[in-house]
Amino acid sequence: MNKLYIIDGPEKGKSFDLNDGITSVGRSSDNDICISDIGVSRHHARLVKRDDTVFIVDLHSFHGVFVDGEKIEPGLKFEIGKESDLHIGNSVLSFQQEPSGKKLDQPSITPEQKKAVDTSKWLLLKESSRTYIRNLELLLKVSSLFAQSLNIDEVLGQVVDQILNHLERVDRGAILLLNRERGTLREVVSKTRLDDKEGFLSKINYSRTIVNRTVREGRPVMMSDTSRLDKSDLSRSIRQMNIMSIMCAPLKCKGKVQGIIYVDSVGKPGGFAKNDLRLLTGLSNAAAIAIENARLYEAIKEELDGRQKAEKRLIQSEERYRTLVEESFDGIFIQTGAKISFANQRLHQMLGYGRDELLNLDPWLIYHSDYQGPARDRINAGRLGGDLPSHYEVKLQRKDGSWFYGEINAQPIRFQGEPGEQVWVRDITERKQAEAALRESEEKYRLLVENANDAIFIIQDEVIKFPNPKTADLLGYSPDELARISFVDLIHPEDKDMVLEKQIRTLKGEESPSTCSFRIIYRAGEVFWVQINAVPITWEGRPATLDFLRDIMAEKKMEAQFLQVQKMEAIGTLMGGTAHDFNNLLMCIQGNASLMLSNIDSSHPYYKRLKSIEQSIQRGAELTEELLGFTMGGKYQVKPTNLNEIIQQTSNLFGRTHKNIKIYEEFQKGIWPVEVDQGQIKHALLSLYVNAGQAMPGGGELQLQTKNVTLDESYVRPYQLKPGKYVRTSITDSGVGMDEVTQKKIFDPFFTTKDMGRGTGLGLASVYGIIKNNGGIITVFSEKGGGTTFTIYLPASEKEVLEERQVPEEKPTRKETVLLVDDEDMVIDIGKDMLKTLGYKVLLARGGKEAIEVSRARKDEIDLVILGITMADMGGGETYDRIKEINPQVKVLLSSGYSIEGRAREILERGCDGFIQKPFGMEELSQKIREILDK
């Protein structure tokens, strides 16, 4: 008996040595004899061998242990002989290589026993019929509940109640719904008939092993008596909660699992039968259909709500468009077929008609006969997609019979379901008169040109000559300066070729559009849109053009304002207001921390914690700086900066979280300072590092380089920057790179190459805005598969980089009186305590109006006013002016959660003495007060 053979089963033919002592048998790999048989429990039995005697012990296995066909008692030793066959699961084991050949007789049944069995079967059949009827009634009742309400959570709760009432063997019941996107189950309802005062059931509500199996396999699962199973085969939740019986059925609709119904009994084995499982499955099917119907109802309802909102937005859009059209400087009408279907008020005034008199009028009746043919040709060409210019001149007749010249711009549209044209009409009588006067007399020309509302000048050899006053106003140069500047240099680089081509064709007398629109670069660097109308003339015996230039920025802005301006203004206002409120909250925390630090020394046990709070507040303030800097479109707090230090700090931070990326640094020694907002620049650099990291998902190299460079005028002119000294920063990755199409859009807002939901498209747009706001430029170069390089140029500064220094704490006794003005109670309270701690006498005013009253009543006492800018009852600017009227000698320190730009800058330019940014600590407040009072 030294060897044990598997003579039948999945691993037939396998053998094991049997030594003296204990040998464990089971399906788990940690057994001495491991049998890969699904019928074998993980820890099934134990063999004990002493000399030639062998005992076997059943370890409460699921299927038991049979010796020569007889099931042995679990937990007790049973001696086995040399010729015995052991049945474990689906396997037969023997000490011999061949089966013993024993035939196990079936037990005989007496006639009395057979009669008793038949009677039991009849009773079971009768009871089964009753159960079937009760189950059917329950299914009908539950289906009725689902039909009466679309509140699924409420109905599912009633379903669990019905199950508890119907199946007395059920102790607990729950229904969970599946979130497929997250892969999680949400408990909708959970009920129990057990006493749960200690909250034990709420800690582990159900057997997660059974639930997960039901969801995974999509079929019902039942464990009628877990006490018969090997304890090692049971999950922790079943053992912990002593669950004896479990049923779990999936909520399936259209083949997809939507959730589960789960019931169990605690402490009572053998509680559930197959009929119970069939009932639970029927309930789950009804519940799944009801859930799907409710979801479809919600989806339809949501779609209808969306349509109503869309219709409302459409109505609002139509109202805005109607307002724009009615208030337009140009006359506008829509013609469909041979009638005017719409005309704005300006057109009625222009033609001398009363309101609505133009409706249904034949539009060609207002055209001079000489212009009707060309006008029809252009409209027909527009309908057919031809390339004839949409702008052209016509002669129009007023109601009183008088004529005037108009400029027409016609575009094909559909109006009230019919094809037609939307036509803009501009009265160009003055311009036409100016052209005629030029031909007749130079003197008359001067008089008309110098008083015209359009810029009028002559271009000859690409130089502007004889500009009228409006030209100087429009372009920002004096006539003498314009004589030394090439007109081409004033045109935006992207528009130069188009404008030059039109000028050449006009000089040659070739047919070309009479007008064209392009961008001009103003002297101060501002880019704006203009429309030019060029007429070929002879000037001083040589070819030239007479040009009429008009600022059309208003029209361009009108086109874009509905898509961009309103959206960004709303976002900027919301984010700016949030940052302002956040700074006020930080102010309260900072003030309390400063007050506590002022009363303890560095040995105090709370000193380090308070310092940590101050550091966290500083980081929060930096975040709001970046937020305000982005939303307000300007720099936040500018100071001379060493870019090498900023790049070093941000690359160290990035490198700590990206170990698979090697960072190489090549910094210029003696790097020139730059004047920038450090918070914004850090944000921009980190965004570029993160972008590079995403381009190298498997790791790679990131090269950072700085260099002092000098840029000439030809390089910076396209970017409207001044030539001179710049600091160049290059950020190069070894990632996947980009094609040319992607590079052209990479800085556009909301453009992203990431999958839906993984990117907003604002990262590089934000970087572009930050660099531009700080006076610099950013360019990109990339090749597909060859990495990407972002290059930043920031103007160098002559100012020195100042090192941060700690000012020693002091608590001098002060005699000055400070009036603190703010409408935030928490700012008032903490500010009062800080000022008193610093030794000042403090007066308080909760708002601008109260500040005026206090200033008037105690004018001679007040030495300094700390004034909030954003207050509900009276703004900081008005409050400042009123206080200065009362006491011109009083000094004022502005305090705000917004940046120094905007309203704060306006007040400072009116003579205000200083500005302090919330949140601030006592040291910063003390220094700022002394700077002002000690001047």
C-alpha cells in the first residue's frame, strides 16, 4: 500500500507515492495529491498511513467520499483495505493498478416502503400545483406593479417586499442594477426580515462571488445548502455572514444583463428548491423588461426636452438676428422670385418708402434699366455657384423718382422654404461723387476727400501718397511717415499676395472685383480688417490707384461674436468670479494662520503645521493666478524671472511622475532675465511636458534648451513684435510627431487629437494664450514619426532678478489709524485682527457707502484706507473717488481677489498709493502698509 493509482476519471493512469504520515487530497495545488477533477473539492480528504494500515477522513467535501460504494461519515476516520476502491468526485482511486471488479448491489425496497414513496409523490405533486398557482399569482401581481408606475426604484422595492412575503424561507433580498460603462453594480433596494441592530448586514450586503458569477454568466445560480460544501470552497462573504442558502437571477433584456435579483437565508440550510429559482427567474425577466421600458421612456423624454430647448434657442437666435438686421447701417432685403419678401427699416428710409411698403414689390423696379441686366447675371451666377463677384455697384431709384448709387452684396439663401437672395444695399453716393470730383478738379477732390468718412489715398510704386486725415487716423502714421513706408508692409502677411494681385490687375485695367477685404497692421501692432475699393488713375503722369479704405472690424466682429465672444465671456466671467471668491476664502485661512504664527515661535509643536498651511495657501493663490491670467486674457503678476530656474523646477516636478522619460537639459549660462507671470509660465511649460509625455506613451527623451538670441525685424514682423533681445526656450520630444495639417490647428481652441472624453482641446490653446499675453511667441515644428519641437521666444528684460528674502518679524507699537473697507464679513473679521496684532487702531466699514460715512465722520483720525474693489453697494473706484474728495491727503491701499489688471490698474493710475493681492499674510500686509505710510 505504498502507491495510490487513479484507475478511472479525468486523470486516469496517474499514480502517487503514499508514505507514512498524513497525505492531503484535493483539487487545490497545495495538496500532497492534487487531482484535476471538477467533482473534487479544493480540500477533499486526508489519508493517514501507519505501516500497512491506511485510514481516510472526509473533510466535509461537497460530493463526499465513497469506499467500495459506501459513503463514509465526514470528519471520522475510516480504515480502507488493500483491494478497496475510493470514489472521490468523478475519480476512482485504488492501491492496485486495475479495478477490483467488485459489483456494488443496489439496496432492496420493501412493498411498504414503495407504498409510502408513492403516497409522498402524490402529496408532493399536489403541493407543487398549489405552489405553481401561488407563484403565478405573484408574477401577475408584480407585472401589474410594473404597469402602474415608471418609478422603477419604488416598484423594485415593492417587488422585494413581495418576495419576502411569498417565500418565507428568504431572510434577505436585494436588487442591484449594472452600470455598463463603469462596470459597477448599484444597489437599488435591500431589505431583510432579520434583526440588524448591530449593522452587520449593511457591511456585507450579499455574496459578491455569486452575484459576480450571475452577471458574468448571465444565468441564474442557486446554492440550496452551503453547509454541505467544503468550507474552503466557500467565499469569505458566505462564511462571514453564515449564509446557508442563496438564489441569484439576472435581469436580462435583449440578451444583455441589466442587473440581478438576490435572495438568501441565514442560519437555515436547505431553504430553496428549483421551483423557487424558476419563480425568481420569472420575476427577474419581468423586472428587466420594466427597467428597459422605463429607460426608453426617460430617453424619449430627454429627447423631447432637448428638442424644446433647441426650439427655444432657435427663437432666441432669430430674435438676435432680427435685431442685427433691423439696426444695421445698410439696407437689407430678401427677394424670392419676382418680389421683395422682407426689407429692413434702413432700406425703407434709404428709398423713401413707408414701413412695409416695399413688401411684394418687384425688386427690379428700383434698379436703373442700365444696371438690371448685369445685376440679374450676377444673381443667377450666384445661384449656380459661379465665381462672379457678389459685390457690385448699381443705380437705384427712390420713391420720389430721384436716383442714387448703391453698392450691392447679394448671397443666395432659402427663405420660408423658397430659394432667393439676401441683398445688402449701401449708399455710396459720397464715394461716387468723390470719384467724379477727382476727374473734374483736383481742388474739389481735396475738399471731398479730406472730409470723407473713409480713408482715401493714392498708391503709386507701393507707396501711399496724398492720404486724407482719415487715413492717418486709421493706420496710425502721419503723412510723412506713410511716404516712407511700403503699403505692402502694412498688410498682414497672409493677405499680401491677394491684395498685390488685385492692385496689379487694377493698374493693368483688367476686370477685377471693385472691392476686397484684408487685414491691416496698425502702428501699435494691432491687426484689424479693412475693405478697399481701388480705381485706376494717372498720377503725375504715371499709373496709380485711387483707394478708398474703410474699417470693417465691426462687421467682422459681428460675424464672430455669436460663436466665440459670448461663449468665452461667459466662461471668463464665471471662472474669474470663482477665483475671486476662492481668494477671499484663502484670505480668511491665511489671516488666521498668520495670527497664530505671530503668537508662537518655531519650537511650538504646531509651528510646522501652520507653516504647511501657509505653503498650501500660497499654492492655492498661484492656481487662482493662473486661472485669472487665462480667463482675463492678461498677465497677472509680472516680475523679472530667470527662465532656467523655472524650467528646472517644472522639469523636476514632471520627471518625478514620468520615470520612463529621460530629461536632458542644456541651459545658457548668464541667461537674460524676462519679465513674465511665473505662475502662467510654469503652467504653460508643464502643459508642454505633459503633451510631450502623451506623445511618448512607451517612454522616450525630452530635451530642454535655453539660449539668448537677438531677433531682427524681418523675423518678428509677422508676429507684431519688436526686434531685439529674446530668450529662446526649446522643448523637444522623441514622440510620434504630427503632420502638417495637425500642426496648423494645434493651437486652435477645442482642437484635440485625443479620443472623445480624453482631451478638451484647451491645453495648447491655453499655452499659446499665456505666451502671447506675456509678450512672446511660440512655434511648432514636427515630422510624422520624428518627434516635435515647441520653441518659445520671450523678450529679454534689463531688470535684475530679485531674490526672495525673509523679512524678520516685528510687532512695533503703532499709533496710526487704518480704515478697513470690504463687504465680505470674513475678510473684515480677519483683517481687523491682523491690523490690531500689528499695533494699528482699526475702523471698519462693511461696504462703500459705510466707508463714505466713516470717512466723513472721522476724517482727521484716518491715516490709511485699505479698500476692497468688488463691493455690492458701491464699487471700489467710486468709493476711492468719494473718499479722496472728503480727505485728499489720506492714503489708500487697494485689496482684491482679482489681479492688478483691470479696475485695480485704473484706480492706481488715478493716484492710489498701492495694491495688495488676496490672500496675504501679516508680514506682507505689514510691509505694504509701512511702504505707504513711511513714504
